[in-house]
Amino acid sequence: MNANQNDTGDSHFERNRFTISIIGLGLIGGSMALALRGYRHAYLIGVDINPKTRTMALQSGAVDEVYETAEQAVADADLVILCVYPHHIIEFAKTLMQTLKPGCIVSDVCGAKTKLYDEIVPLIPNHIDYVGIHPMAGKEIDGFENAEKALFVNTGFLITPLTHSRKESVDLMEELGRYIGATKLAVASPALHDDIIGYTSDLMHISATALCMHRHPDMTSAYTAGAFRDCTRVSNINPDLWTELLLSNAEGILPHLNRYLDYLNQMKQAIETNDAMALHELLALASKNKKEMLTR
């Protein structure tokens, strides 16, 4: 299949219905397509460069049409959801944003917003609206083959409008989040999003990967239990994506990372000096904070 062809399935949908184009059909984009089936009776169009992914997405019923490139997939779109790496979002804004029909809403699921939006906001034409989202769900494995309709059920769903985003567009993204199963919704500025995500997601991935940069040469699974599993789960990471995300959100990450390193050093010093009181105070503080987190 070349860039000027599309794969289509036997569909009863008509192209004049509400049309959603999902760019990138990996774990998140594929799960989004599966979860959005039936939403506003939408006609779902997918885009992915991988021919195997396109075939799976079409045969599974996740989409009604699938393309190799985004150019043909967005001409009639009422909503475009970008589920691709940050640099691909920038490229989309540079090449295709002007071609979208008036009234189209564009969104992205990127985990780092501020730096990305600094680059794309000047490229957004007046005839379309932009509202970012961030579904707080995922797995440590990628690809459409791991996508599932229930991925977003009972999860968080963050909405990051721009200062000029229309209320109707923000409301639509909230409606969409609830439709796919999210139950904990929040609206935040891109800067607030990045600050909080710098702690709740980015720092957790940094911690997990750091724990796996060295391993005891004699360890086996017999020595591991829930603590090891939970603390290292996300270390099975996509280095291409996470290099972009961590560098994109350096400003949001570094204050939390510095505090983390400070507390690690305090614990190290307490252990080295056999300071039971200091160590107990640190552990008690962590326990108190965790209990409070569970109530929020």
C-alpha cells in the first residue's frame, strides 16, 4: 500500500457522520479507537505507518478506515487525536494544521505539554480549536497488539486547554473521557500538568529505570516479591519515547528529582551513621504522606 491508498472495511458508517481521526495506533491510540466505538456514532479513521498495525486495526473493528499517512485521513475530521511522539505532533502542526476543515478540534495525548505547546500554538489557525488531553493509563508493553477497550476504565483523564480553547471543545473532551471509562477527570493548565506529572509519572519512571541500571548478579525470581515488581514495573520502557518526554519536561521534572535525591541522601546518611531516630522520622513522613495521597 502506498501513501495515496487507504484500507477500508465493510462498514455501514457514512462519511457525513461525526468523524474522528486517530493518528498513531499504538497502545494508547489503538485503545482509544477501541474505546471510542459508538461515541456519537462516530466514523473512526486510523493512521499508522506500520502495515501490520493497519491490518490489525481494521480487522478488529477498531477503525472504519485506515491510512498510512495523515494527510488523507484528516480532511473531513471533526476531531483529530494525535497519539504520536512529540516531534511528530510538531510536524503535523507544521504541515497539516492549516488543511483541517473549519470547526475541527485537535487534541494530543502527549505526557509533556508546555514545551510542545510553545512550538505548536503559533501554528494553530483561527478556524480550528485545540484541547490537549492525557489519559492516565498505560502498560509497560507497546503496540496495537496490546491495545484494549477497557484500558481507560476507572482511570484519570487530564484535560489541558489552551488559553483560547473554546468551552464547548473542553466540554467535548470531558464527555469523551467519561465515554472511554475514565472516572477521575481534571482540567489543568499545561504548566500545572507538567509540574504534577513531573512527580507522579516522570519521576516514577526515572526511579524505576535507575533501580534496574544495576542488578545483583546472583538474583533470581525466588528473591523477588511485590515490592520488586511494583517498584520496577515501568522500567521495561520505550527509550525512544521516554527520551523525548523526559527532555521535553525537564523544567517540570528537575525540582522533584532534586528533592528525591536529597531524601535519598538523607536516608543514606541515616543508615551509614546508624541514626535510628533520623531514619524513623523519614520513614514516618513517607507513611504519613502516602496515607494522605490515598484520600485525594
